[in-house]
Amino acid sequence: MIRKGKENYLNATEAAECLGVARKAFYEQYKKDLATYTVGKRKRPYYRQTEVEALNVVKPIEQSFVVEQTHSA
């Protein structure tokens, strides 16, 4: 983690850990939803910790299934 001003920035491994997913899953599922930042002279991408944590909320189910219940007498 790198701190710049009042913000903390995470690399991809740290962001994946914060979300509780593997790094590969982070790249496949979450990276597209995050802005990338460079910090100082470092060229690798970093992600704001607050933005990563905001993704760590329950997401709605995209499709729900209705199960019909039958009652037998």
C-alpha cells in the first residue's frame, strides 16, 4: 500500500486481497470498474483503497429464478 496525501493506493495483489478474491478474478471481474492511478515515478497501476472497498458490497443478483411450490394434500 502506498499513501499519497489522504488517500491509500493498492496494487492489484492488495486490491484482490481486500476484495477476498484471487488476483486473476480481480483482473477478470473488478478491474474494469476501477480507475487506475500511477503514484510517483512508479509505472504500474494502483487503485484507490476507498474505490476498491466500495466494490466490496453485496451485488444484486442479475437473474432470479422463481421456484413454484406445490402442496400435496
